[in-house]
Amino acid sequence: MSTTLDILIENGTILTMDRSLTLLERGFIGISNGAVAHLGSEAPLLPAHRRIDAKGGIIMPGLINAHTHAAMTLFRGLADDLPLMRWLNDYIFPVEQQMDAEFVHAGTMLACAEMIASGTTTFCDMYLFEDTVAKAVKSTGLRCLLGEVLYDFPSPNYGSPENGLRYTQDLIEKWCDDPLISVAVEPHATYTCSPDLLRAAHDLATHANVPMVIHLAETKTEVTDIQKRFGKRPVAYLDDLGLLTPNLIADHCIHITPAEMDRMAAVGVRVAHTPESNMKLASGVAPVHEMRSRQIPVALGTDGCASNNNLDLFTEMGTAAKLPKVFRMDPTLMDAQTVLKMATCDAARVLGMDAIIGSLEVGKQADIIILDTQKPHWVPLYNPYSQIVYSANGADVRHVMVQGKMLLLDGQFQTLDIGKVYTQVAAMSHKVRQWLKQASYAG
């Protein structure tokens, strides 16, 4: 047994986000070997190699972004104010066909910097060149569940769909023992993947005992298209294919019926909700309250920066709380505690990581953020949950650690060179401009 703690965090209000939503004013957290070793209102008896003064701020679990496309930071502001299908087919897909691993690495590093700076410690990624994404994330110290996006059409990374499945299998085998990087099988959507590809993806996920992630019922166009092609709505279509299972993480789930929600609840499907992206693309308003009332686990995500345009989960929480209120004309829906759970403990459950992260409890991983509350928009502070959801933003994050390792200390990056990241991103954005020019000439 250790005779000293690695880190002691003190002088702050601890929001544990445990099952009882335990709150400790002026609490203490002791960290040893990357995990929480002490948690309470009294100081631990053991000395610590390092002490962090929270200066009266909020100490809480790191936020969990349940759905994003990290490297799409390079498309931020590229094609705003367009319908989803035109946005995808006329801008995103053509540019993505030109990408390479270097491009994705630069965009991922920028995403990691943005997430660290705004308090996200874990995220779920779906994109291309995901082995490169894994290496980039690993270098920053963040935690990630990731998977190569699978399509029916050729990918600039792996080529044919068959190669995509092999690439995913290789990813699973390569990263299976990593403490921070986990792999999922990630077919893009019902409208971009054939029934055979969807079944093969499900079989691979089942055999490897990893999650399967898919965009589902995101737009009315998707629902109409799947009905025309297969005679069923997307949820029933996946159900008939045998894909509606407890290991499925379904992103968006906007256009779903009460009967479909009942079925999703019965089989244990988990959901990632991305309100700001859904609003910007005019995709609709997901029935989050109705899903939660059926005990469907729902997490919060930002989606990619091409459709949001940031990775700040604090502002996402505010939107997630207010959108259903105005849509349903009911101010009681989606209270602050519920929404904060969707970005912490509930998100960990959706990603299958609730045994190790999502709340501050002895034995769990020390994925912790500290918020600076000595700012005008934090004063007065009556209810920390409400203040976080309705007043806070990513700029309030002062310290970030994952597995007990400092990623942000007093607002300064500890694991990446932000100047180098900006230089690489500038070079890649120049390439994007050139690709778009070439595409317009070809059109």
C-alpha cells in the first residue's frame, strides 16, 4: 500500500456525480496511481507529493463528449447554413476524398486542444484514419472510444468496404490493451451502408465484444429514404437486421416514434444526443425527455465542428436544457442536474465506461476538472448544477487531469504544443481551399 498520495486536490466544492449526487463543500480528493484514493470532507492522513488548490472553485468529473468527428475541426465554418444532404454531398464528402493521415492528425490535435481547454476528458469519435486519431489522442493524454467510419463507397483510407472491416479488426487488436484508447465498430448510417455491411459490422462488434456506433433517424429525409428502399423506418429496419441490441450506440435519434422508443428501451439501446448540431442543420428536436422516461441511457455530444461549430460541452449543456423547454412549452423539462448527468455519469454509461469514469468515487480513474468560479457570471452561486448548465462555459476550466495526469494546469497545456498545432492547421486549411476550388471547377 502506498504511503503517500501522488496528488491532493483541496479547497473546492466537489460535485461527485455519483448515484446520490453527493456534494462536498471544501472537500478533499487524494489521487494515487491514476485513481481516486481518498474522497471526503476531511483531509487524508497520507501526505501528497503535489497539492492543487482549487481556490474555492468547482471540482468535478471530466466531461464526456459522446459523439463527435474530431478531425472535422478543419472544416469549421467551411459550409454553414446548408441542409444536411447538400452539406455532406457537395462539401464534406468531396473534401474528405482528398484527405490523408497527416490531415486527420492535424485536425485531431486541434480538437484535443479544444476539448482539453474546455474540460472534456473523454470523447467518442467516428471518422477516417482512426489509427492516426488514436495516436494523436494518446499523445495528448485524453481518453477516447473511436472507430473507423464504414461506408458502401470507397474510403480515402482503406478503399473498399471489405477493407474497412479488416481495418477495424486491426484497430481492435492493436489497441485492445490500451488504458485510454478503446475501439468501436462504426458503420456510418442506414442510408450509406448496405444491409450486408451493417450485418458484417454487427457481427464484428459482437465477436470482439465492443460497441457498435451508428447515426440513426437523424433527418426526415433519412426516414423517408429507408422506408422507400426497405419498407420500414430506420429503427425497425435495424431491428429486422438484428442490430438493435444492448451494444448499439445510436447517434441523434430525432425522428423516432413512441413505439420505437419502447423497443429501444426493451433491448437496451444507448443514445448520443447532439442538440446544437441538430438545430444548425435543422434536423429536428430529439425526444430526449421521452427517451429518458423510458430509461433509455442518453448522453450528450457536440457532433463535429463542421456542424456545431465548437466542442464546448458547457454551452452544449445549456442548449440541451433549454431546447426541449421551448419545444414542449414546459420549463420543468431537462433540469440542470439531469443535463449535467448526461455529460458525465450517464455519458460514461452510454460509452460502457461507467465502471471507471463519469463520477468521482474511490477506486475510479482520476479524470477530473476544476472550474474557476471567481468570475462575474458565477456570482452569486446558489446552485452549482444550475450555474454549470446555464452560466458556465469552457473558458472557466482551470485544471484538467486524466488518469491523474495533468493535461491543463492553470490554463496552460501540459501535453501538447499549441503553437505547433496552429501552424499545422494553417497548412491544412490552405489545402482545403485548394480542394474546394478544384471541385468547383470540375462541377
